[in-house]
Amino acid sequence: MKSPRLLLLAFLVLLTGLFTGCTSVNVQPWERATLASYAMQPDRDPLGTAMSEHIYFSRESANGGRGVGGSGCGCN
């Protein structure tokens, strides 16, 4: 049977690898134009956003849609 220290060490190495995997992602200056394009904006279609909010309000009975925590039952 493997020792608990070896398992703990393996777990810590795996955990460290998971948390440091995304820290090395850097956006280069020439890539920022792609990320700032019109298609990447979440509010690019005001009519579509209004329709989605209306559907959410109708189904959930919650005013405010996505910005409000909890549900429409009043049990926040």
C-alpha cells in the first residue's frame, strides 16, 4: 500500500498544476482587436437581449432576469 505522504504529495502536485495552467495565458497586443470586435460584445443585439429577458421573466416570474439572485418564488 502506498504511503499517505506520497498520495498527498501527488495530490498537491496535481492541484498546483491545475491552478497554474491558466496563468501563463497572455493576450498579445495584435490579438486584442479580435477580442474587442463587435461580435464578442454580449450586448450587441439590444432587441435579442430584451426578448431573452422577457422570456426569462415570463418563465421564472422574476423581474430583472439574469442580474437578480434567487428565483421567482420569493425564497431568496
